[in-house]
Amino acid sequence: MSIIETIIIAIVEGLTEFLPVSSTGHMIIAQSLLGVESTEFVKAFTVIIQFGAILSVVVLYWKRFFRLNRTPVPEGAPLWKRLLHRYDFYWKLLVGFLPAAVIGLAFSDKIDELLESVVVVAVMLVIGGVFMLFCDKIFSKGSEDTVLTEKRAFRIGLFQCIAMIPGVSRSMATIVGGMSQRLTRKDAAEFSFFLAVPTMFAATAYKLLKLFLDGGVQMLTENMGMLIIGNVVAFVVAMLAIKFFITYVTRYGFKAFGWYRIIVGGVILIMLLTGHNLQIA
């Protein structure tokens, strides 16, 4: 990849990772239009630059991300809740992360096989888009008084597993999961961002571990400059995308994103029908 191609792909990653539009689908189109070959490094690059996007969440929400719970422990709470009370935020993130971690490890090979199907990505983009046209009506607006309990966090984590189907969008799945638990659109979106940190960090770490075991250290070392540029660009763009998304979705909901997904999915299907050889990195 050239420096320009590196920057463009990183911009696509930063823009789409936290929006409910499927970063995978956008990577397909971006790489195809740029003519970037799906080499082992490109596959690694698209995963590793997620670290920059992860960091944007931590920086934007650092006061909440590193704050311990200093409220009084509820009377009559069991011992385990008393012990975890100060770390309540991290405990709920762990509970929400566990379903994806277990299923992801158990079915990693099947997920990789499914990821190779561009048709699946396109179809799920369209189906998810149609769903998003109506999700604001399907779920109530939620209440600001709704407390995110362990059970609610776990159920949102189950929704996140749906995003293992390429084209669904991890962001869409977890936000819809939050809204199904009566969280407001804003609260559901923010918890989706928080949950992305352990989930995407684990995915990046797993990819790096596999590369190291397969002897890919030299490949990463030789392309370290591109990886640094990609992460910096993804970090900056993701920060802007998150700020925009929270403001927009709180005011207007998800309908525009639904139409956008339908268009992107349609573009991929048209490209396939017209003979374009699309690959997923």
C-alpha cells in the first residue's frame, strides 16, 4: 500500500467503526476502488488500526473510563457485590464482553469462513438497513433513569454476538441491544463505545498473536511506519465521528443510517453483478 492508500483506508476505519453502518462493508468498497490487493499485511493492517479507534473512546470518555464507583454500597448486597462495587463499571464491561469472547473463540474458524463471503456482507447491510428504518418505533425511547445492571449488560453482550455475521455492524447490534433494555439512544450508544474497547482490543491482540506465531514479526516491523500512520489517522477521525454520531442520533434517530446501509449494500451487490472481484481483508 502507498501512504495515500494507507491514509484513506484509515479514514474509512475511523469514520465507520463506531457508526452503525458496518466498517467491513466500507473496507470492501474502499479497497476495491483503490485497487489494494488483499495481502497478509493488508488483512493485519485493517485489524491493527482498530487500536487507534479504541484509543479515541478512552480519550473522549477518560473521566468516566477511569472513575471508580464511590457511591455507598447498597444495604443487604451480597459479598461479591460489595467487593466489586468500586469497580462496577469495569465489571459490567466484562459481563458484556464475555459472550462475544466465548463464542468468538469457540467458532473462530466458522466466523472466518463466513467473513470471506462478500454477498453475506452486502445482504446483511441491506437487511440491517431496513431494520434501522423502523428500530426507533420498535423500541421505546428509553428512560434516563434506567440502571445498567449486570443482566442488561449481559443481554447487550449477546446482541454483540450477532455482529459476528459480517455486515451486521457491531455498533448497530450493541446499540439496538441497549435500546431493547430500555436505555436511551444516547446511553445505548455510549455503552456500545465502551464495550468496543475490550472487544476490539481482544480482536487486535488475537490477530497480533496469530501473526507472531506464524512468523509475521518481520512483516510488521518492515511496515511499522504505515501502522503508526494508520492508527493516528483512525484515532483522530474516530474522535470526530463519535462526537457527530452522539449528537445526531440523540436528535434524529437511526433512519438516515438505515437508508445509508441499504445504499452501501446495494453498491456492493451491483459491483459484484458487474464483475468486480471484491475481497474482504
